[in-house]
Amino acid sequence: MMRIEFRLPSLGADMESATLTQWLKQPGEHIRRGEPIASVETSKGLIDIESYDDGEIVDLVAAPGTLLPVGAVMAHLQVEDGARAAASPEAPAASAPAPAAPAPAPAAAEPAAAVAARVRLSPAARRRAQELGISHETLAHAAAAAEVLHIEDIERLAHAQAGAPGDARAAMRQAIGAAMARAKREIPHYYLGHTLDFGPAQAWLAQYNEPRPVSGRLIESVLIVKAVALAAWRSEGFNGYFRNGRFEPSAGVHAGAAIAVRGGGLVAPALIDAHSKDLPTLMREFSDLVSRVRTGHMRSGEFTAATITVTSLGADGVDVLYPIINPPQVAIVGTGALRDAPWALEGQVVIRPTLTLALAADHRVTDGRAGARFLRTIAELLAHPQEL
Amino acid sequence: MDIRDIRTRLLELLTTIAPDIDAAHLNPQRALRDQFDFDSMDALHFATAVSEAFGIDIPERDYASLASLESAAQFVLSHLPAGA
């Protein structure tokens, strides 16, 4: 048996800290990998974070109500020797919160100057970090998400570390801003759009829903998510992560579904293995995700698992949504509003429900030609909804 | 069950499926979608809750009747099974 640290995981490149609201396990209790260990409040709302290991809770270090930086030790677990080696493949987007091979714990009070030797800080940022007393761990974890830390990053960290107030909406906005700034800075996006006749999908859906009670019906978004997931599974270069200078494809398609959070902002938790699930199953899981976003019971694994994202502005949307890739993913598909429009069909102009798909993809991984094939595959699948 | 009971029950259902809405400032005449960023999944959850709570079937073509709290109340009132 060996003792390991349970650290606050990063639930995406945009997360710096979280407030522990409640422990869901007590010392002496057994915990299984994937089981929630604690509930934390983040800029994305209340999230249940899951254990990466099977083991027994030794002690709980962090007290409820405490604001913790990403990477902070929260608890100690007793696990089987070597169990950690196989830890957490499904938490890939985390900015290395819990190294697979636990490094010896760094001295807590390691000064910023010493850390700067490993973490790349601009000179002004280094000085400011020392002045503000930013902890080693905070710096190290922030550095995992960015190449070089600049002075404004340090100010943000200080803000987070101090638990400065600032309402949830501002925190969410800041988190989105940080992730999107990184996306725009690092990812050479290219964009492609394609309008399709959604008539076959709509007709199929109406026929499917007609005899069913409300609770058994499907909605358009589920068809779209399934089509994108299947197309991503059949294509190369759109499903996975760009990390450490190269593309790492993912075997399964974990489709992130962007869900608006009321009051502003959005989250994009994952529908695991969306490509291989039938529509009723996907619908149930999607429905469950939205409910949990609304009631504040997201699970940490869901935030870091998405390998591609689908986003929509819904019925109130506009014709086209040009999305921004959620790093370290390499593609995102945005859908505009479903809209009746003139459509050329067999030499006639007819009115059809149309949908415009927009793809943003990473030029380090694919080119426009592959992107066009990917979008056409999605359109083709939506034209034959019975095969989804 | 009169229209006031229905309104009260609908508000309960609404805050159960979407506890993050600001129910104190709800305008019963205005579309939920416009007031609370209701998306298609929220709308379906609301339709499911209404259908189950009042024991009425709500075909897809009638979803529009559930757009606002007041239109939903009127819809429920006119579709309640006899004796309810």
C-alpha cells in the first residue's frame, strides 16, 4: 500500500481555483475510481470532483469553505502499490494537476525565484509574483497551461489565490476569456461553412416523436451531436487533442455539448463515446447533463473528457455561428438557427428548413480539404437520420 | 383545480427543472425562452414535467402553448381530464 495525495484537478485550461463546499467522503471510507470525493464551487458552477484511484481516505486536508488553487493537496488516500501508474486516462485536458508518477512534494514555501528556473516567467512577472507571494504550486500549474507567464497572469493568480470576491458571473467571464484568448493565440484556426436541407431529419424526428410520450422524445440537437460524433469518428484529425507539439487522436468520440449557463457564460461537458450510442441513450445522457448544469451537479470528469465540441445558439440563433476551438481540442462545430429558406431542389425553388454548419479546425492538424469532407459527412448523415 | 392552483403548480415545476432562474422576477406573460435563455432541452423538460404532473398528453405541435407560464396555465386548464 502507498499513500498518495489527492489534489484539486484542473477542469480545463481556464480554471485556476475552486472553493471546497463539501466533502462527499470521510476518513476511513473506501472510494472507487470515478466516484465523487468532494463538491467544489468553480467559475463553471458547482462540480463534483471524482477520485482518480481506488483506495481508502486517510485524511482530509482542506476544510470546506476554503478557496484552493489548482493542484492544492486536498486529501490523502491509501492505494495499492503501483495503482497510480494507470491513473486517469480520461482526464487528459487537465493541465497536469496530478502527475501520473507522484513527484516528491515540493517544499511548500519554495520561493517564486526558485520556481522561475523551471517556470518561464517574464522578468516583471517574476518580480510581481515574489511581491504578491504567489505559491509555487499555483505558478507551476498556471505554467502548465501557458508557455510563458506574463504580469497580467500573475495578477489574475493573486486575485484567485486571495479568494478575492467578484461574483460568479465575472469569474465565469474571466475563465472563458482566458481559454478563448489561449485558443486565439495558439491555434491557427480555419473556418468552413456548409448549409444543408434539414427537412429529412425534421420529418424523421416528427415521425419518431409522434407516438411517444414527451419524456421519450428526441430533439434536433441530439441528432446533430450524433452526426458530428459519427463523422469525427470516421474522419481523421478532428477528434482528440493537440498537446506537446503534436496531435493525439482519441479512440472514442467524447462530444462536448456547449450548454448556456443562465446569467451568462457556458460550459461544454462531454457525452462520452457519443459515436457509439443510440439516439435514445444519447438523448437521456444529454438531458441529464443539462439538468445537472442547471442544478449544479456536474462531475469533474465530464469537463475534461471532451475530444470535440458542438455548439449551437438554439432557436433564437442567427444563420451562422463561427465557433472558437476549445483547447486542447482541435475542432468545433457550430450550428446556426434552423430556418425556412428557399432551396433549389430538382430544378425547382422550394422552401425547406435549412441549417448552416460552421467548422473551426486546427490548421496544425488538418487542411480545408479534410475539413470540407468532414462537414459533408455530417450533412450526409443528417440527410439519412434513420441511420444515426 | 382552478387556474390559480395550476399557476402555482406550474411555477413549482418550473423552479424544479430550472432552479437557476430568478422566479421572483418572472413575467407570466412573457416567453420563458426570452426571459431565461430557455433552450430546447429546458423546453422539453418543462413539457415533460407538465405532462406528468397533470396527466395530459402534449403533442409536439402544442409545445408553443407552453411558451409562457400563462399560456401554459391556459393550455393545462383546457386539457385537464374531466373531474381533475
